Amino acid sequence: MNGFILVNKEIGISSNRVVQEIKNKIKAKKVGHLGTLDPLADGLLVLAINRATKFSNHFLESDKSYDVRVQLGISTDTDDSAGNIIFKSNDLPSKDEVKDKLFSFLGESMQIPPFFSALKHKGKPLYKYARQGEFISKPPRKIIIRNIQNFRYRNMICSFKLHCSKGTYVRSIARDLGESLGCGAHMKSLTRLSQADFHLSNANNISDVTKQDIISIETAFKIFKRISIDSNEAKKFINGVKIPKSNISDIILRVFNEKDRFLGIGEIKDNNLKHKQLV
């Protein structure tokens, strides 16, 4: 009962509700998600079960990919279709103009988060201030748009597949695209396709999830090579003592004891192995 579950979240429910439903469904002591999806969005929601919650940070730092649809000609106060309309324009750009502006977002840039977000100000989420009519700006944050594919533009709707770094607000991309084109825009729909090495194609609807769908912690980190250590080294590893290991080029490793039990994630630094996160 320690590992990760991939859920195909439906539109209209919160990420927290998914967490609670799965927690009750499989009778887990502890469940957390690895990056929220707004109620408007659907797609992949990765849940950490019990001890796997200790490994959440490794995946919160990971890239994500999405299917995105942006409505041009209309801006909203939330930057998505759930908000109130604050601007309209009939002066719409051509397909080439939209494509050029969209692809100009590729690479590193500084992005201003939306007013309606879960970022905190004085311990309170920004969206709570915004709902009361108080719009608080956060400093721009560095994001990376690694890839844009499957671009289409028809009937004032721009659709594309986006691969981006952590911390990227797709709603802000829609907002900034509309501003750069001068016609306004908002995010019409969003589907998360992947996060790290987790993919929507392997996810289940809430009603279909069972304990058998739990991906073990060691399997979730299969991108890292494994190393086996003897019983004496295992004691040192668990207690945070450095273990000399030369001729190992990999920085992060899955560490197992001599009985093939997974101990956790280890890090090689200065030819020494030390635990980064224990199970």
C-alpha cells in the first residue's frame, strides 16, 4: 500500500475531492496529489499513497505536458472559461499571426502567475483574495516551454500540445497570447497528458481504481539505475552515514539491500553514497 496511483480526473471536480475519494476507496492512511488540476481541467492526476508521499517533491519538480485549447477574442478575470468576461474584440488575427506569437513563448521566460491561483500571500491563497475583489500580483517566475506541437487554429480557437517545466500556468500563457495579439484570450480547456514518466494512457477513472493499480515506489523511479549494498552498508545508508562508492557516474540511484528490499533513493556526491529519501 505504498506507491502511486494514476487517476484520470474528470472536469468539474477538485483535485482534493479526488484525493479524498481515493483515500476512502482503498482505505489508505495517507494520500496526496503531486500537482493540482483545476476543476475546469481534466486528465492525469498523480496520487502518492502512504509512504510514497515522502517522495512527492521529486515529482513536483518534474515537467508536464498538456492538450490546450485557447479561445481568442475574449478575456476573463480568471484567464479561463470559468471567469467573468472583462474584454472582447472582433479584430482577430490570422492563423500565421497566432502561430508566430504562440511559438515565441518557446524557451525560457518570466511568467506572471494568474490572480486566481493557489499561490499564497500572507498564508492565504491568491484566489481567495481575488474572489473578494482584491487582486494581488506575484513577482514573475522563470518557466520553460520545451515544446509546442499539433498547432491548430479554427473558429477563433487555438489548440496545441504543450510540454513545459514545473510552475507553468497554462492560463497565463493563454492570457499573454491574447495580450500580445491585442485581441484578448482565455484558456478554454486543459487536459494533462503526462507528468515525469507518468502518462494519462495508464490512468483510471476514480470508479475503476483498485489497490492493484498502485505503482510501487521503486518502479516509479525506474529511470534511475539500481545498486545493491550489503547489510553493513544498509545500516549506514539508513542512518545517513556516507558509504564510499567510487567509479559510479550516476548521481541518483535506487538502493536495495542484499535481500533485494528497496531502501530508498540514494545520491552519489564526492564518491560517497548517502540516502536522499528513505522508504
